[in-house]
Amino acid sequence: QSALTQPASVSGSPGQSITISCTGTSSDVGKYNSVSWYQQHPGKAPKLMIYDVTDRPSGVSDRFSGSKSGNTASLTISGLQAEDEADYYCTSYTSSSTRVFGGGTKLTVL
Amino acid sequence: QLQLQESGPGLVKPSETLSLTCTVSGGSISSSSYYWGWIRQPPGKGLEWIGSIYYSGSTYYNPSLKSRVTISVDTSKNQFSLKLSSVTAADTAVYYCAREEARAFDIWGQGTMVTVSS
């Protein structure tokens, strides 16, 4: 299985909004509403930010939102803050009952 | 609250078998609502799903690792384990265990670094 495709890096200024894309195929992202997003700060374990494409776990800021169109899912962070600077990963369930991660996106807050 | 903790050798020789255990505390591994997964991250690189197991023992593996991976569960000890055979330097990584609910990894262990070197 091939990794989902994410941009290597994105950046934005405090207060702005940014969007990270996650492109898969009709066998994973396009077929299932089982896309989740993770935030990872250096040296830390990943943290679940979005599951089932659009849902936020309890305690996650509503500045984080998810969406999907066709084979591409997206994570949007609004009102960018310095603490949002981190690596972000998407993952999807697949038609083979496996899970596949994206390559990761480094978010820089300018 | 539920916590996961990885344990095992931090150094493994090439061609040998990497063995790690994840101990679940604060909840039961036998819950029908969850899978339990292993994910790894080579230094400076991204996350890679290794495989997931249900408390009944049914497993799903990354096709690229399937020939070398075995994941098992011990409900009496509230643990699940990873074995990766014939390791090479490419298997050097931080290994995480995580709880999987509704196909999302919602609770993670802190991770354990495993280096493959002679």
C-alpha cells in the first residue's frame, strides 16, 4: 500500500488559517469516512485531533476542523497560534482492512 | 485513565528478532470496542502503521511488513506484543503502541526507541 500524500510543509502567521491536504485513492480516503489527523510535537507521541473525517475528540480546540472531497481529506486550523507549530499526519482505513499514514506535514507558525 | 506503556530491549542485533510488549493499565484490553495497534517512526521520518490486533486475536498487518511481523495478545496480563523478525538497520525507530477506536488511534504510549546495531 502507498502512503497518503501530504505537503511536506505549510506555514502561516498567527491568527491566520491554514489547510493541510491528504490525498489517497478510491480504496482508502475516497471509500471510507475513517480519516483521522494527528498532531506531533518534537519528541512527543502523536495526539489525535480529528477522527471520522470531521469529528473532534473531547478537549481538542474547535479551531481544528476536518473535511473530505473525493480522494482528498483536509485539516484546517483557524486562528493559528504558536503552539500549533508541529508535524501533522493523516491516516485512513483501507479496503484491505489495513491502515495507512500520510507522509506528514511540518507546520511552521511565522 | 487508560495508559499504555511499551517495554523491551533498546538494542537489537541485525538478523535477530525485535520483541516489544505494551502493557495496558486503567482499563481492560478485552473490551469489544477497541483494537490495539503498533506504529513506528524512524528517526526524522514519518509514522508507519505496523499492525493491529483485536482482543480475540484477529490481526491485520502492514503488507510491507507482514512476512516478518507477529502481533499477539495476552488478556490475562492485559498486554499485547510485537515481534519483528530478521531486523536490519532500517527497522531502527521509535515504536509506539496505541488504542484504536473506530479506526482512529486515540490513546498512545510514550514510545520506545529501538536501535538495530551489532
